Amino acid sequence: MSQGTRRFPTDTDDGMLLIISGPSGVGKTTITRGVERSIADSVFSVSCTTRPRTSADVEGVDYRFVTDDEFEAMRARGEFLESAGMYGKKYGTPRAWVEEQLKRGRLVILEIDVQGALQVKAAMPGAYCIFVLPPSEATLLQRLRDRKRDDESAIQRRFAAAKQEIDSAHAAGIYDMFLVNERVDPAIAAAVDAVTRARAARKS
């Protein structure tokens, strides 16, 4: 850390970028939030998105909601560490905020898909990457149905996309850990343990 950067009592010297990916319905958001709660100096990176804000969304907590024109202007200025399209909407990770948090020594958590993870890993090779897997395809399909968000045709589209995402993750060669989410609490504990070990290894 440079001498020009003000230190705070919570600053550490082992900042690390953590990428958590996984197909729709696998429980990755629950695991992401569990890791964030379990590691004191972790911060969650809030993505920009062009998707409509729902009544459950909190601006600046779930996403930063922008128009398509605003998104494209930000991308043109190089303000995204990664950006991707999903289901007709756009998502992007603000670069400056992530870089500042890493300078502060934080564990910066990104919840992004394989396409985005490949972009970030190319820009920041030191990122630690976890991909969350379902116990089986049948379990994943049931979880998608249990969410009761979509009709059956939409569920089948999401299921097909999920299987493709899993295949892409295995082919990508960037994931340090493939984490099977059979039960959420043990999965969170395993992720926290892996991240803690990875940070300790970088300090040694």
C-alpha cells in the first residue's frame, strides 16, 4: 500500500479478489452472502445493470440500475472490469471501486458468470475463483421449479442454459474450486475455508 493512501484500523495487507459463479438456481447468491457475512473484511461488488428494478431491489445494494445508454457510455470509457449480457439485459462490474477496495486490503467478492469471470481473470490473474455446482441435474431442475418465478417453458430454458454454463466452467480452466451445494451451511463453510487458506498461502 502506498504511503499516500490513508490507512484505517480495519485495513489488512492480504486483499484478494474472489469470483463466485454458478448456474441459475444453484444457490450461489446464498453462498456469496454467507461468505460475505463470515469474513470480516469482505465487501460485495455491486454490479451495474440495465434490467428493470423490482420492488424487492435496493439501489446500490443489489445493483446499480442504469439505462442502456448510460451502460454503453460507461463501457466505452473503460469503466467496467467485465461486462456481459444475460436474458437480454446487460451487467457490468465497476473497475475503479474494485481496484480501490483491493488497495485497502479487502476481500472483494464478485458474483458473475463464466463469461465475466474469464474477463476478470485475464485482467486480474490473482483472482480466486469458485464455481458452485448442484448435487445433480435433477436437483437443479427441481430448485428452478421450487423458486416459482417462471412458467415451465422458461424453466426449461434456464435449465438448458445452466447445463451449458456448467460445461463452460469446466472448459474455462480458471476455477480453483468446484463446490457442490448439497446443503447450504456446509457449502458456505467449505467456501470460507478455501478462501481463508488461499489468502494465508499468499501471505506465507
